[in-house]
Amino acid sequence: MTWIVVGLLGLIGVWVRFALAQSAVTFWGISTTAMIAGINVLGSFLIGVLFSLKQFQVGLSETWVVGLSLGFLGGFTTFSAYSWDTVRLIQNGEMMKGFGCLVAIPLLSVVSCWIGFQLVKCFFSGGP
């Protein structure tokens, strides 16, 4: 059952990422780089929330935790796209943007994950 949940949620995660990417670039005029960063930071925040919920045993079965983390968020986040966009920026001579992405996106993603985890922790434990 877990395999099916991971596969289906992974597919949904990819579709959501694609829809957001298309909307960001087409309708909102957001650059591909900003969209990739946003998706990775949001995905990191959501995985922090998910594992904090798991720690507080908020009715999520192991199947759903694995399905949401490895499936949905694995399909939703875009580390390979981030990697390629960073290389592309550097190859195109946009060194500051490329190295900015290299440093900023992982840092923002880790901080976002920690914030998501801490928010749920505060909610369930009544404080920091």
C-alpha cells in the first residue's frame, strides 16, 4: 500500500509543481530561478511541518508520512532543476546570480524547514 501512496502522491506533487511553474512564469512574470527557489523553500517548510506533526503523533500513519514526504514533496521540490538553473546562470556569465542561488536556496530551504517544524512544535507544546 505504501508504494502506491508514494507513487500517486509523487505524481500529484509533480503536477502541482508544473502548474505553479507555468503560472509563475506565464501569469505572474516570476523568473524561473525565483520559482525554483520558492518551490524548494515551500517544500522544505512543508516537510518541517510534516515531521513535526509526526513527532506530536497527530494521526498520520507511517504510510501517509512516507507518502507525503517522499512522494508528494519529493515530486514537488526541484533540486535537480535548482542545480541546472544554477549551472546555467554561471555558464551564461551571471556569476552573482549563480553563486547567490548556490548559497541562498539551500540556506533558505533549511531555515524554512526549521521554521515549519518549530511552528507545529509551538502549537502542540504551548510554546517554544
